[in-house]
Amino acid sequence: MTERRLETGSNPQAVAGCPIHAGGPGCPVSAQAQMFDPFAAEYLANPADALKWSRDQEPVFYSPDLGYWVVSRYEDVKAVFRDNVTFSPSIALERVVPPSQEAMETLKRYNYELNRTLVNEDEPAHMERRRVLMEHFLPGNLAAKEDMIRQLTREKVDAFVDAGKVDLVEAMLWEIPLTVALHFLGVPKEDMDALKEFSVAHTVNTWGKPSPEQQIKVADAVGRFWQYAGRVLEKMRKEPDGEGWMHHAIRMNAELPEVVTESYLHSMMMAIIVAGHETTTLASTNALKLLLSNRVVWDRICKDPGLIPNAVEECLRLEGSVVAWRRRATRNTEIAGIAIPAEAKLLIVSASANHDSRHFENGDFLDIYRDNAAEHLTFGYGSHQCMGKNFARLEMRIFIEELTRRIPHMRLDEDQEFTYLPNLAFRGPEKLIVEWDPALNPEQADPALVHRSVSFPIGAPSGKEIARTVRVADIANAANGIKTLRLEDPDGLPLPAWTPGAHIDLVVGEFSRKYSLCGNPSDPHYTIAVLREDEGRGGSRFIHDTLAVGQLLRLRGPKNYFRLEENAARHVLIAGGIGITPIIAMADHLRQLDRDYVVHYCGRSRSAMAFADRLIRDHGAHAVLHVSDEGNRADLASIVADCGESGARIHACGPAGLLEALGVHCSDLPEGMLRSEVFTTDGAGAMQAGDTAFDIELEDSDLSLTVSAGQTLLDVVRAAGIDVPSDCEEGLCGSCEVRVLEGEVDHRDKVLSTSERVEGGRMMACCSRSKGQKLRLAL
């Protein structure tokens, strides 16, 4: 999906009518916006659901009660994250409720002077410090922490595994992340109870809505936290060879005092102790609550721990611990067509954006097989993206893996009520009570189970790691050399909905192949057609010769990189051979919409053309068959001749020869009028003998990296902690597309058209490279 940059400029008339400027006429404040309350019980319980009206009707609105502009859609929230110059993070830690005079006096007694941290610092200071301090957070340096996290988790589970009932927050989900955070920082593990009080107080003080009476109590705890952080910092200064991130920061203070300043160290000590564990605690609590509320999903994870990494991403998307962040507009600008005046305060609600159906198909639905779950905004995006995101992923995966293995029969206590602290930024229930029958613990029969484990690569899961199990419900002959498979969920559940043009990756033994879906999108089953290819790599031969009804397979998807542009004035659909599979689904959909369309189906012989009879039966005059052995070859030039004038959209799928010829005939048509899909590669995207190193400048993350001759761009940015989605990693699907801002690309994909390559604004990170010494990318 291409991302939209926010346009900056000025709109004096809109600004004059803005509620920030005396509330003149024309203010975009609807009745629902007037009623918006981020501290209301229904919002705290489910902020995404509470803002569904906004995503559908008012993606940007002003809240008079809060004094903030609220942004709720995925594209807009991500764009605000991306542009941290127009949208300053300077107010990220600003108190929602201004402190009372008594609270300020209390803080003053403790010499409390929280300064800028990585969270609320503007450029260029922010990235100067982040570059110096980020090494410990890189994926390659986090793997060594896995054994410690797993040992801590096992010790906690050992303590309650035979109890039968426990509050997971109290028993493990609060203390383990804090212990891990302190170890990572190099801070001694002491005063756990005090740190819990300090952490809650800091959160309420910054993002909560304390009463005047609570403010004094909170301020006292925050002041004591400030002094505690100072004492620990002074103790660490006396250990010059100490390990951990804070020791590294202290050494950087000595080496680069103008970058890592004295005041910065004290502020970061306090902020990181909180940030290093609280969001992980809440995210883990939310995830386990969500999974245990969906028993079929929980049971599947228990049976297949390989599902855990993507289940974590889906939980972070659907029920993440970070609800929203705040930004300040540094100049007049626009978001989604709404004028935003300079100095306006923004509440960008990532919890709402993560449910946006414009980006996530069935966005309110829990799907642990979702291929783009890792594109959630719970960790933010761009240069301010959470440095500890892979730490959180690692801990959550271990928690879920240990619990599903040792207490798979665990269930939520049905009598509990979930309560949430009033908090604008972070969210998670204060308790999570679970119960089980200890007599059914699997380790009773198999004591060795306690010591087993599954390890996962650090970072976001690859699309290749996400697969669901399906059963072959039916196999039929569709034409000579073509079989159709009907696939179903083994538990009788409906398979996820899909749209015309979508495909699945079918995993058959050692083979993984892409097949377009060609049935009814509302059917709870999937239908694909498989052409036998004797010269292929063996997947189709296995399906034709060996596969039987009732056999279990694995599939990834559905995914759609070949979407039908259904709102065009006219549609020309062109299929060659087995390429009819996505095309007939498009034709069925256009017929239902009563659109102007025509289908041209090309084949060598009628007996080898799958669905030919159905195409004629269901689409009548809208269908044209071009059968070579009947002397009726397709005249592509004539078929596309009037497409430019009529504004038709051409969608084509078929052999490479057909698509190449079609590309030539459409070369003079406006950009985007021809869309085609290819499922095979000629190997052009592989490493080549003449490859050389090149530099990349990541605009959004403010990083400069080098791609060596033996690396891909995708590998390098992931090693730097930048999440880029991918699927095929062969240059076929387009899922790893990145925007090119500057530089000439050596395109090696099968996705972009000739004109798109000439335009030079996009590239596939998995295979394409730079023709020159440097590329500047929107990452």
C-alpha cells in the first residue's frame, strides 16, 4: 500500500474558524466529537470500538473537552508518525491534567526536573542520541537475553503450576518484564514493591486524570522515584566497567557529553525503568486475555507453537498496550483534508488505526494467520518507533509458549471483572485471573515437558512463517491437465473472507506454490485450480498424482496484490490458460455489481481451458473465447485499442509471453490502466556476480546504512531493527515495496511496469538494488 504524505500549507479561513481560535463558525465539532471522552469506561475498555464512528465518518475531529485534535485512521496516524518535523513529539510526556499548586510544591521538594527523553525530543537532538544508544536494542544483540527470560518465566510458572488459580499479572506478568528491564539496563534488582508504586505513579502523573487529592499522593511517589533514579545513577557511575544499557549511556556521556548530557541521563534512567517493562506487562496481559477469550485460537497455538510469533503480532494489533501518542503541530498543515493550525495538539490513536479495515481486512477480527499483522502501529513508526519492540516480542513469545505448553487447559475466571487505570496512552487490565485443574497438567504424565522449548528468530515474523492447516474436501477435473481443489478448515470454521484477485500459498510437502482463489468469496471454503506442469519443480505433479481427499495441507494467506479496481468506468479482463482463475472471480464480482465489463479468455484448445463452459454460461455476451486450434487467436492490439479513450481498466493474468505482448500494446496508455499478475520468476532478482555495495539513507528513521554485495536491502534494514513486510522474497508479490526518494534503482522484480520503473519512485526491497552509490528511501 502506498503511503500518503501530509500536505503542509495554510488555510486561514479554516484556521480562523477552528475551535482553538475562539470557536468560530465552521468548526468540525460534531455531536459525537463533543461527547468524546478518552477516560470514559467504554473507551478504556475498547478504544478501537469507541472510535469506530470516527474511522467511518470523521477520521480527524476536534475534542473541545480534551483540547486535542483526534486522528483515528491508519493512513493518517502513520503519516503523522512519519513526519516528526511538522508533528513534534515534544508534548508526548506533557501532563494531561495540569498539576495543582500543591502537587507542584511537592515535586519541587524532591528537586524533580524531568528533562527530554527519547520519547519527547525533537530533531536533530533525538536521532543524534538514538544513534549513539541504539546498539543494544538491535536484533543481533537481543538473542543472548532469551535464556534469562525463559529461566525467569519457568521459575514463576513452577511456583504456581499446581495452584489451579492465579492472577497472572501478580504472579509473573509484572515482575518478569521489570526484572528483565532492570537487567538490560544494568540496574540492580531491588525495591521491587517501591518500583511498582513509582511506575504506576509516573504513568498516572503523565497520562492519567488524577483528582486534586490524588495529585498530591502521585506527586510524592513521582518525587521519590526521581530521587531513587538519581541514587541508582550515582551508584552506577562508580562501576565504569558495568554491563547494561545505562552503563553504556554513562560511558557515552563521558565520551560525547554534548550528545548524552548529564540531565538526559537522570531523565532517561527514570523514563526507561517505566518504559522498559510497563508496556510489555500490559501487552502480555492483553494478549493472554484475548487468546484465552478465543478458545479455538488458544487450542491451535497449544498444538502448534509455530503460530506464536504471528499470534503475538495480531494481539499487538488488536489489543496493543499503547493506545495513543501525542504530537504538536509546528505549522499550519492538513490531515485528511482537515486544516490543522500551528500549535494544535494531536491525539493520534494507534489503537483505532490498528482496526482500520482500509488497511487490515476484517480489522476487528482476530486472525493469527493474518499476513500483515506486523504492520500494526502499536510500536509507532519511523524515527520514534519503540527501540525495545523486539525485546517485547521476545518476552511475549516466551510467556505464551511456556503457558501453552505447561497449562494448555488454562481458562479465564468467568467471575472476574476487568478494570483499567484511567490512562490516555497505555492500556491493560489490572488483573488477569486464570484457573485450571492441576491434575490435568501435561507434565504430570511427561515431566520432561517442563524443559522443552521452541525458539524463534528475533524481530517481526516473516510471511513465510505464517501458515494455517486446511483439509482437502474435494478434488475434481476442471479440464485436461487441470484439477480443482476445494479446501476447508479441519474444525469446520469458515475460512477468512477474500476479494477477487486474491491468492493463497499452498504448502504441499516441501513445495510452496501460489494459486489464485477462483470460487465464491462468501463461501467458507476455498477453491483453487492447479495446472499439471511436468517441467515444473514437482508441486503440481504431487497434487495431481498423490493428493487425496481428507489430506491435510498448509496454506498462507489469503493475500491480494492483484486487486480489482471495481469503480472504473469499464473493465477489460484478459486471461491466458490457467490465468483464468483470478479473472473469473473478478468477472463474477463485476456481474454482481452490474458493471460494464468483458472477459477475453485465451487458450490453445477448448478441452484445456478450465471454466470455459461456466464462463459462457454465467457471463454470456460479456465473455469471448480465443481458442488457437479453432483459428480464433486473440488480437491484443484490437482488444486494448479503445481502452485509453474509454477509461477502461485492464486486468490480465496468464503466461509471461501473453503479458509481455500486452505490455507492449499498452505502453502508450496512462499509468495504472494495465494491471497484471505473475507467479513465477526467471531468477533475475537473485544475487549477481557484478553486484556492488551501495549506501541507503532512511528518511523516516533518520539512519544511514550500507548494503554489501552479498546482502539484500531487506536483510540490511531488518538487521537495523526496521520492520519491512515481505512474502515471496523473489520479487513477485510486491509486499516489500518501499518508496524511493532519490537515486536510480536496478529493478529486478516482476511487479512494476516499465513506466513505473522509469518513474523510479518504488522498489522491491527483497531483490532490487541501486545502480549508483546511494539511495534515499522513505523508511
